[in-house]
Amino acid sequence: MTIMFNKTLWILAYLLAAVVIAAGTILLVAYGNGYSYNFKAGRLVRNGLVIFETLPNGASVQVDGRVVKHKTPYRKTFEAGTYKFVLKKEGYRSWQKDIRMVASEVSLHQYILLLPDKFESEPIVTHESIGRSAASPDRRRLAYTVVSGPEAGLWVMDTGNKSRLKAYALQPAAEGTGIETVEELQWSKDNSHILVKSVYSGKPRYLMVAANGSDPAINITDQLKFDFASLTMNPSNWRELYWMSPEGLRRIDLSAQTISAVIAQHAAAFAPADDKVIYIDTSTPSPTLQSVDRGGQRRIILKQLTAGSRYQLATGSFRGEVQIGILVDSNLWVVKNALRDKKTRLALAGVDGMLFSPEGRFISTAAGNRLVTYDIEKSQVWQFESASAAPSNVAWLSEYYLLYVRDGHTIISEYDGANAASLGPASGLVHGTGDSKEVIISEQLNGRHQLSAIGIR
């Protein structure tokens, strides 16, 4: 009898343990899918998770006007809905945003830059006049042109220690000609060289300039004996260029000083992407987006593009996938995951130019008095308007922050236009430094151009 009773107890214990384990598993799965029990409401609810990280951390958190106990870094689950979050820290401007919590989703905000109450400006150098400028891909160097005076030339500044060197001296004015003028600057992906398009004696010419000034500039136009109307550097290899010749697209090897046969005919626009070239083929009634690799293998990426009179291409890479921006007249198309079979498209009208963020998640463009940002990951569009004049000199400070000039002031804002702040007057050049601690701007003072560094954290 005792043995039977003990066996029964063991069986009941095993059954109870199995029930507890099953219930625990169900609860864990439910919690992992955003479910929790609201004891006040007496019902099961689905939650979303929000995560805040700020630079610097230690900011207080308000939710719908209520201060919570914990400071940043902060993570908390909330029932699905929209909440107003405000982050505050002494000596810094408040950060605020309405965030929609979606059941079983994580809302990541690990990029937040708390801007100081007062921006400190430090003068760097003054020149007679500053023209074109371009930041290196790592933003640790800034190339800019001084267009007149004894310092006329292409200068390269280290954005960390602010040291400068003249990488190339502009050709002086000769009889019947003006001083050489620079029209375009393009950096190599390894931050070592700059492709310069200039005009001298009424003719365009291309030069390859070493950013550290160690080697003489290579005059590509004179070396290859062609009057190139347009050259584009392969960002991954500064010794390789692409030329849109009258017959079609060709590849140039600077080391061997050779020009290839035509690799793509009827190419209205193109952009190098890894080991391929992506281009728009206009040989058919409806233009197509195609790629060609080094072996000559072609592939149609997108059929039946809208026909237009002006085309422009830009490429980015997000999570290892090639993304493509296509400008047809004033209409922007974004092709996601371009080299895979599945594509999605977005069309925006009335835009001018396009710029991928450093890590390729966002693409920004100007549309009249608006700035437009498209989030490739979420397939979402943000549009924010300028007060009066169209925004200009748009640049990415980091993956989540934009810089631009609006109504004569340098503006820093998040990718969606939120938490915008004026850094002060600016007349043109606006670039962030590699560590995202400063913004370098130019402003006119007493008829000259002064470069200044503005601290943002």
C-alpha cells in the first residue's frame, strides 16, 4: 500500500512539473512575442520594447510628461501605442520625439546625440575665397579649393589636428586666359587620392591628386591625349576610371595608361558597384537598368524605367546588399537589394540630387524647399520643409544625422528632421569631422572666407 502511494505521489509530482514547465514555456514564448498581463486593466496585452542610448549617457527620461526612475541607457517595454519621450541632461538641449510602439517590435534609438546648450566656435584659417569642397569617405580629411590670391590651389586639411597642406597649385592666369578653376572633386574610397575636374584655357581637364601631396598630380587629359568630357573614379581603385565616350562606356587603367573597348553602349548614366558597373540602357523604348561585370556578363536589374531627358545614378551598400538611387529628370526611384531577384521601388517627384548615408540605410534628397529622407530598412519617407529658401550643402554627419545650410544658417538635424538646431551663420562649406565631434563651416567675414570648427559634443 505504501509503495503504491509513493508511486502515485511521484507520478503526480512529474505531472505537476510537466505542467509547470509547459506553462513556463508558454509564458516565455508569450513574453518573447511581446505579451504581458496588465493587472490594473485585468487583461493580456502585447508590448513593444524601446531602447535609448545617448551621447553622453545619463539623461533623464520623461514619458508623456512623467519622469521615470532610470536614466539613459534605458530600455523598457510599453503597451502598443504612441508615446512622447523627452530626454534631458544639464548643459544640453532637450531631445524629444513621439515614438509609436508596435507590438513585438523593438524601437532602437541608440544613436541620440545630445547637443550642448551653447555651441563653441574656433577659427581655423582665413582665405581670400573658398570654392569647391569635399570630405573624404572617413571624414578625417577635407579637400577644398582656394580660388584666388597667392594661396590659390587645392588644400587638404586633417579634420583632427587641423593641419593643412597644398596638394595642388592652380595654374595662374596667362595671356588671354583666367586662372584655373575647379569644378568637381571626388575622393577615392581609401581616402588617398582626389580626382579633380578643372577648366583652364576654356578646356576641361582631369587630374589625379595625392591627398598627402607626396606625388606630383597626374594630368590624365595630357597623359592619355583625350579631351574627356566626363570621368568617374572607381571608388574602390583610384587607378581605374570610367569614361562616357561618344561610342559608349569605357574603362581606363591609369597604371597601364590604356583605354578599354566599349563595355556598355547607350549608357545614359552609370555607377561602379564592387566588381560591376550599373548603368541605364536607353537603346529600347523603355530604358532598363542593367549591370555588366568584368567578364562582360550582363544582367537586367529593372525593366521599363520611365523615359526622361536627364538620368543620374548613385549606389550604396546596406547590410551587404547593393542599393541604387535613380534620378530620372526630377523623379527619384530607389531600388532595394538590387542584385537579388526581388526588388522594390519607390518614386518621389520634384527632387534634385541624392545622397546615401555612410552605412547605406538612408538616402536624402532636396525637393523644392523640402528635404526628403527615405529609410531603406523600413520603407518609410520623411519630409521636412525649409522656412523659405531651398536647403543646400547637404551632407551626412553620421548615419543618423544630417547637416545642411538653410536660410543662411548651418543646421544639424536627425534623418527625419527632428531635433534640428542652428550651429550659426554659414556661407557654403559644411562638413562633419571623422569623430563627429565638430562641424567645419565657412563664413564670410570682411570680404574673406573663414573656416571655423564648431563643437557639437
